[in-house]
Amino acid sequence: MKDTRRNFLKKTTLSLFGFTLLGAKAKATPLMIECSPATLDYYGQGPFYTSNAPLIVNNQLSTAGELGIPLKINGRITNLDCSQALPNTEIEIWHANSNGEYDNTGFNLRGKAITDINGNYEFNTIFPGKYLNGSEYRPAHIHFKLSAPNATPIVTQLYFDGDTSIPTDAAASISSGEFDASQRIISLQTDANGKKIGQWNIAIDAEPQTTSVNDLHLEKGIIYKATPNPFDGKVNIQYGVFKTDNIYKAHLSIVRR
């Protein structure tokens, strides 16, 4: 038993990321990604929102056989200065089908994604169609409702570069102020199979939840010793792990004992 315990006891130096230990907090490591603060959309939640949408399975928002051009959207959700990722952020997504029609009785082309430990999200769907709004067509768009832990939800819309309906749309044409849509118009690439692919990195007014020693003890293993205390930026931790797992934003130097 003692030998087994020694085998998984490791000494590591961690460059911590948003991590709370013994009452001290490490400095965040900048993510070095391009992102822009999410602005509200002028139309808000709109008339086609349905609550209690199901979780997306295998990143697939559209069902098999859904007509339309395949589309993949991915990105990362961060705090406002883009320095820290926001894991466990809920993203509600809904949009029209290729004919510009919404499913208002079920959950077709509606679902929720949850960002991973690095704040990443991804979903596969079809390119949304346009529909008349008065005498003008609304540009193709996807609705997003972003809900980070302990933060006010953000409701907005994503648009696509080159859409000829953007200049005449009351919401998508706004280029300044609270409803500025200019940073929510993304370009798309088309792969060899005809799928359109786009990336949208989003910054919202929220901070990542910190992880306490007790949380790590319950979920990952046992922390035996942490020095120095207090610390600034780095800490040496001796710990035992219960199972193979990833340590969030960690740089490890492992010594067997």
C-alpha cells in the first residue's frame, strides 16, 4: 500500500490559471486570442425563442437529413479582456431553417451547448435562410443566449460577411453603441465537402469560477503539501491522483518518489 501511494505521489510546479489555493489567487495567463466584447442585438430575444431547449449531443444542432448547406461554428468564450476562458458557460442557440422558417412547436434547430474547461464551444448545423421582416429580408443569422455562472445572460445574434441584406437591416446594420453588430459579422470558409466553417470568439462580462483545494481533493485526488504559502503566480504541489486526468493549464515537472 505504501509503495502504491509513493508511485502516484508526484511533485509538480504549476503555472496556475484562475486557481484559488489556501486563500490566495494566482495571476491569470493571457490566452492571446482575438475576441471582442459581445454586444446586445437590437431585436433582443425576438419572437421565436423557446425555453428549455435540449442539450446538443455530439456538437450536432441540426438533425440528420436537415436540408441546407452544412455549417460549423466554433470559438471560445472569455471574460471581457479576453485573458481568461469561461468554462461551463451555457450557450442557447436557435435559428431558422434553410427556408427561413422557425420550429415554434418543437426543438428543431434549437439547443444548448456548454463550453469545455478551456471555454471552447462548437456546433454543427445548416446555414439559416432569410425571411421577410416587413418589406425587407432579414440577413441570415443565428441567435445566441450566453449564460456564464454568476453572470447576467447576454442575448445577441451572429451575422455573416457578404450578406447583402445587412446594410438594410435595422439590427445588423448598427455599427456603434450598445447594439453595435459590426463585431458580430464573421467570415466563413468552405471546405472540400462544401461545409461552411466560421469562428466567433466572444468576450462577456463574467469571471471564471475558481477551484478550491477541497474541490480538487474531491474530484481529482489528494493534495499533500503546497508551498510557498502565500504564493504569487507559481506554487509547488505534492499530490496524489485517483485516476488519469488533465490538469487545467498546468505545466508539469514530475518526479517519482
